[in-house]
Amino acid sequence: MLHCFTGTADLARKALDFGFFISLSGIVTFKNAKDLQDTAKWLPSDRVLIETDSPFLAPVPHRGQTCEPAFVADTAAFVADLRGEGVDKLAETTTANFFRLFSRAAA
């Protein structure tokens, strides 16, 4: 997993070729993160994760505050909108991805 991904689209493609998951944090909601937002749009559904990175990197509209786990909903809503999908679908997909990546958590 590439935690708190902020790299280029080229790096994302290379990481995907190696089988990595790409995890997006609140940074994707920042107005200066256009390249990251463009990458978030095309990431394969079966390889994307959403994270809080608490206590840092609170998403818009909480930017500048201490990040907390509840803010992952704001990041997820933003990413779902970018991707043109419902937040419930994204939540279902990223939850399934989490359990595929961290199979011991299912126990």
C-alpha cells in the first residue's frame, strides 16, 4: 500500500503494475491537489483506499484542524464525487479492499 499517496500519475501506474494499493488522504481535497484529484478519478476501484492519516492532513472543510477518524467521510465524499460514483458504493469498495489487503483483520 502506498500510504497517503501524493505522487504522480506515472508513479501510481507503476505502483499498480507491482500490485500496490493506493491510499488517498485528506490531501486529495486540497485546492492545490489537482494532479492528485485527476489520478484519483482513474484509479482502479479494486486498488483504492481512503484514509484519515490522523492527527494530520484534515480534509476540506476541516483543513487546519486536528484530523480525526470521522473526517474520512469527508474525504470519501470528495473522492466519490470526483469519480462520479455514490459515496455508499465507494465505501463498500474501499472496505472490501481493506479486508483483501489486511486479511487478518477479517478474523
